Amino acid sequence: MASVATAEVCDANTHLIQSGELRALQPIFQIYGRRQVFSGPIVTVKVFEDNVLIRDFLEEKGNGRVLVVDGGGSLRCAILGGNPVQQAQNNGWSGIVVNGCIRDVDEINGCDIGVRALASHPMKANKKGLGEKNVPVTVAGTRISDGEWLYADTDGILISRSEPSV
């Protein structure tokens, strides 16, 4: 997928912003991974301090999709680490956005995938398998659903109901 500058998308689609079809996430995320610009159709998962469902998704073929993880904004442990990110890269995921923490930052920064998270944390997550897949989530002030599109670059993250024109 061609890289799209989020600022250009916003400038070219004010009507979609006004209608709510194009939304920007609040600028709360840190940038990780080698791919600073990424986009793709969204898959959602909602967890809290547990990473089993995240790992399950990333074991699947990504086909250019972006996994949006609502981790409840927890800063008490990391719900994503280097091994699953490496697997996501190998399985063709475009990116991962985590409303929570990650760990193994140096390893993740060596991967050719886009990762956004609130912060890094050395403690690992629980492994109980609790959470929900493919449900609407609210991350950084924006409601996000499966099948919507995500565009991320160094300016920010956009969510769109469809592929916007530039």
C-alpha cells in the first residue's frame, strides 16, 4: 500500500473530518519499530494486562492489516513484547497500535513493522486469555471498529471508515 501522509489526508478530506468518517487519535503514542509510516484495515482486540489474545492474532497471516489493541491504557505491565512483534513482521502485519505498554524496545525497533504504544515497561503481562476479539474499542478518544482503515506516520494516526482519497 502506498504511504500516505496523514496531514495531506486531513487537508484533502475536510468533509470526511466534519462528518466523523475520518478521525484523528489523540497524540499520546510513542513511535516504535522501523516502519514509521504504515496503514491497513483494522482488526481490534480488547484486553487488560493480558496478552494471550494479542499473540493469537499475531500468529495469523496479517495480509497488511493493523492490529489495534485496547489495553485499557494500563501502565502497570507490558502487553506486547519482541517475540510477538517479530512474528507479526514475519506474518505480514503492517502495524500494531497498543493502548498500553510494550517491552523489548530494542528488539521491536529492529523489526520492519510499525508499532505505537503509550510507553515501555519491563514487567510482563498475565496469560489468562481474557478479553474480546473483533469488538469496537475506544482508544485515544476515538471509537474504532473492525474493518475501518488506519493510517499512521510521524504526524499522527488517522482512522477512516473507508480508504480516503488524497
